[in-house]
Amino acid sequence: MKNEFDSRPKELQRSMKSRHLFMISVGGVMGTGFFLGSGYAIGEAGPFGAIAAYLFGGLIMYLVMVCLGELSVIMPVSGSFQAHAEKFIGPATGFMIGWIYWLSWAIYLGLEFVAAGLLMARWFPDVPIWIWCLVFSTLLFGINALTTRAFAEMEYWFTAIKVLAVIAFIIIGGAAIFGIVPIQGQEAPFFSNFTSSGLMPTGFIGIFVSMMTVVYAFMGSEIVGVAAGETENPERNIPVAIRTIIIRILVFYVLANFVLSAIVPWKEAGILESPFVTVFDMVGIPYAADIMNFVILTAILSVGNTGMFACARILFSLSQSGQAPPMFGKVNKRGVPINALTFTLIFAYVSLLSSVMAKETLFVLLLAISGVGGIVTWMVIAYSQIRFRRQYVASGGKVEDLKYRVPLFPLIPIVCITLCLVLVVMTAFDPTQRISLFIGFGFIALCYIFYYFKFTRKKEVPVSLAEDGGDLAR
């Protein structure tokens, strides 16, 4: 049966397998925020508070992913939620979410290159950081420019290294908790760190503060939707990837933080650069710091690899609907949107320069926009699913005919949007993050204003995915 939702041009190739899709979705949320930010969450909220924050973040991620799953199965295009928003909410919202999401990833690309260079300085202190930035950016660009399959294969192995490291940490750390593996200089802690200062030593305020960091750490899981347009048999592979990512990521995050909390006192965890290194050192793992330095470097390159892929596909999608220059919609003979990829790399270099030359103005502005972009993307995904389902049923479609569907509709998308709004309100009460909301939502307003004057007012509304005007249930 013809699927009219999958109506975009087919220049991109469906060459990813299910194993690639799963690893890409896991890799998107297991980055530096996980390896370096876990200690911050524990230090802010205490052991139980940090775990509660991760469970809250995992709940929102689950709600987002099931909404994205229904949309991506019925409409598996490379633009993913940008294309969904354009079709089911409106072209202006598609324009806004596409550009703010692209900007979010492009900014972080520059930061990831710097972070990779700083890690390499541990082994090569005499080599300037900018050389490593150039080396790693060229490497990732080359991987993405080769073929989609090359990107997916590299991401598979990047993520495999991270997953194996976390599994090893959970097993070794778990053994250390009960004294099976001795901890140098102290007795087995068992669960004393969980009870020494009470269940919530910093109260609910600490949980709220850490919750913001935790939820942002989960952002990147939506990459599975961007990859849907280039995945073999999306009707089968996307639901499997979504079900497995939710369970396994929660297992990794919750178990890893449980082990960290049990071994490292919560007050110390918050000031450590990487609590994972500390735990490996405590149990006497040789070259623990070097091992984790390598794992974190892998995590950074994984995030950079995924970010380049996402940026290129979002720009491609925007171009296909007339919301970005036509040059970004062109692909090379290997099916890669090379112009979009090149422009993304150039912008990443510009944002990298701004972190040095205009760090108090332009760079702060870009970071604020990027931070708001993730939570707005999640809300748009949930609202797009509500709009799709209502349009689908109104045009005669049967819910039971959907290959993958959101259960308890419309409760799940409504709860998702509500929890995201709660997070925004919580951020507003944090003086250090309040300005990011003003800047981020200000940029969103500018996107709508620009769209109005550029397209609507001049009657130059770009060709949208909905131009076929066909019956949604066809």
C-alpha cells in the first residue's frame, strides 16, 4: 500500500540496518553529559535525589519517543520531527523547529571539537588544541561525506565502546559495593552512602536543579527519528529501536548512578571532574584515568559524528520544503547531502571562534538558544502526534491499522507537553538559567516573525509536505 506521508524525494538512501539505528539512538544520549555530568547530579540532589531525577528524565524521554515512533513509522523521512511539524502543525512551526534544532547541534559541534582537543592534551601536551580540532572535524566530516552506511558503522563502534565501558563499570563497581572487589584504603561501603545524610540531603530544590541537567542529558534520543529516513524497513526497525533504547538507557543511567552513589560520597561526587575515573582508581584498575579519557574521547567523537549527521539531514529537509536555500537539498552520487554537511561544518567553526572572540556576547547568545531548542523540540514532537492522530481519525483512518501507535492517546502526549512545561517553569526559577529562556524563546518568536514576512505576507509559502491534499487515511 502506498504511504502518502512518505512523500519526500528519495535521493537519500535507506542503507542503515536495525543494529545501526539502535546504536545511534543510544549514542545520542550517552555523551559527555553522562560521563562528566553524573557527579554533578549526585552532588546537587544526593544519591536518591539523583536517581529520582534520572527516572523523571527517563519518563519524559519515553513519552517523547513513543510519540516520535508513531510519526516516524507512518512518515519515515530524514527531516523527522521538522517534517512532521510542517505537515501536521504548520509550515511556520516546521521552519522554526528545523532551524533551532540545526542551530543547537551546529553550536555543540564546535564545543565537542574543543573538548576532544583538551582530552588529547593529556597525552600530547605540546600539540596546540586547534590542531586536534582540525583533525577531528576533518575526520568526522570525511566519515559523514563518504556514505550514510559509513556514518552508521562508525557510530555503531563508537557507541559499542561506551556501552562496554559502562557495563564494565557497573559490574566492577557493583562487586566493590559488597566487598567482592576490594576498595583501596577502606572497607566495603554497602549502602551506607545512601543513608548517611538522609534520603534527600538537599531537599526538593536539589532534585529540581539536578533534574534540569538530567533531562538535557537525555536529549539526543530523538536522533532515531532523523535516521528513520535512511533506515531499512522502518516499520519494523523503528519500533524495536524505541522499545530497546528506553529500557537500556534507563538501565545504564540508573544502575551507573546507583553504583557511583554507593561508592563515592555524594558531597565528593559533585566536585569530581569524572567520578567514573575515581571509582576505577579506588578499585585499583591500572591506568584508570587513561582508560576513561579514551572512553570520554570516544563519547565526544560519537556525539560529533551524530551531530553532523543530524544537522545535514535537517538542512536537507528544510531545503526540500523551500525553507532553506535549494543548494542544501542536493546530494552527491553516494546519497549524502554534501552541501548541507559542508555548511554545518563551517558554522561549527564560526561558533568555535565565537567561544574565544565573543564569548560574553554572541557565544552566550548561541548557547542559550541551543539549550531551549531541545525542550521545545520535545514539545513539538508530542503536539505533532496529537495533530496527526486527530487528522488521521477525522479523515476516516482506523487507529488499529497503524503499524505503531501511542497507547492511552491523548494522555501520553498531553502529559509529555505538561512535564516539559514544568521543566521550563523550574528553569525560570533558577537565576543562572533564566536568561537562557528569554533568549531562546525570543529566538523562537523571531523565527515566526521572519517566516511571516518572508513567506506568508509575500504569499511565498514554501511547498509543504501537505500539498498533495490527499485523504490522510488513504
